[in-house]
Amino acid sequence: MSDQAEALRHLVRSRDQRSGGTRIITVTSGKGGVGKSNFSLNFALSLQELGKKVLLFDADISMANIDVLMGAAAPYNLYHLIKGQQSIWDIVHEGTAGVHFIAGGSGFKDLLELKLEELEEIERQIGLLQNVYDVILFDTGAGLTKETVRFITAAEETLVITTPEPTSITDAYALVKMVRAMDHDISFQLVVNRAVDWKEGKATADKIALVAERFLGISLPTLGIIRDDPLVTKAVKRQMPFSQVYPGSIASCDIRAIARQFCAMPLARNEANGVKGFLHKMFRRMK
């Protein structure tokens, strides 16, 4: 038994049980290269600064990189849980500033091929996270893969990351449109990344929201805007979160504002069941 696993078990025993449930959020994008994973990491850290207990789950199969972004070692991931080699507590690691994360890999593809009794054991293991964390963030792959769809429709609350680039705007809208056609209860919010200024960020968000309202009949609110900041690239090269290494930077101030806005919002309508509700929908689609 590792010291880390024992520490996490202690967390479960000492954690106050909460009636509100754990908030399950999917972070996604219509295309790659928009800064989605960097957002997820720094958003998680900003929520933690506000007193939230956060678990960051790297659910990007092909481009998993959360551990790389913060230079943290992750010897175990979802694959080891699925194969019965480690428990849920062994695959949760502690990264920068104490944030907990589960590293990505090929595990989710293996998850799709499990037998019923194996799925039930995985469901039981992940279910142990109920009421341990205030927020669990699933950083999914870019684009609308079948794996990403499962996370989005199970979580029911999704942050869509886009940039002002025309291709990014088009792909973000296409993702929302396709998911809404599959499941009408998903709650989307926009985050515009790498905007030159507030004006460009707002214009980008308004453009997507207007089209969504006109052609999909839905409201697509903006959670926040992150202005372009050269210090973000410097932080990536140093394998450190920009909100930690450059706390006074433009991007850091913006993402903290987004975290405050997020915490001020009530839970989405179907989020009260937290982890258990998420697992019920996720595994129901697999069985």
C-alpha cells in the first residue's frame, strides 16, 4: 500500500458528507490547439485556491498531457484500475500545488470492451469518489469522438473552449449542435481563449451564442474570456501552470475571474447526484 493511497483513504474518512453532491464538469473543444488542457489545469488550480477540493481527470486518449503540463510523475492511470492492478486511490496522484489528478492514456478504450461484471467493479471503484471532491473536471479529447460524447452526455455540464479563429468558432458550434441533437439536457458554457482583448472575446462569444439561439433554439452563455498572454507559452515550456509560475499575469487574472464566476453559479439541474449520477449515465450507455 502506497503512502499516497493511504492519505487518500484518510481523506475519504475525514471528508464531511455533502448533500449537494460532487459537481461533474466536462471540458472540451471543437478542435485541437485551443489551449483546452492548459485551461483545465489552471482552472482546477484556481478553483482550489477558492477552497474547492478538485480532481482533474485527463480523459484525452490520444493527446493526454495534463501530467506533462505540470511536470508531475504519474506511474498509474485508468488502465491499471481497469486491469485490476491498482485501486482508485492508487491512480489518483498529487500534482502542482497539491491538486489531485488521474493521468490519461489508453484506459478508456479498454473500458469500452469490458464485460458487465468488470464494468460494475470499475463503477464501484470510481463511485468511492462521491463526496470526496467538490469538483471533478474531465479534460476530454478535442472534437466529437464517441469517447468524448460519453463524457459530455454523462456529465451534463460542459465547458466549450474556443478561440477567435474562424475555424475554432465553426468547430465549437458544430460540436454543440451535434451533441444537442443526441441529448437535449446538456448544459453548455463558452470560454473564449487567446482573445486579443475583451472586445474580441465578447464578439467571438456573442457570434456563437447568436447562431446557437437562432438555429438550435438554445442559450449558450459565456463563462469567461482569457486574453492572449505570452507568459502562458513560457510556462508551458517550463512545465509549470501559468497561474502558479506567473500569478500576476493577464491570463492568470482572467482564469481566476472565471473560477470565481463558476463558484457563484448554482449546480446544473441534474448535477445533484454527483459521481453516482454521472456513473449511472456513463455505464448505462456501455452496458
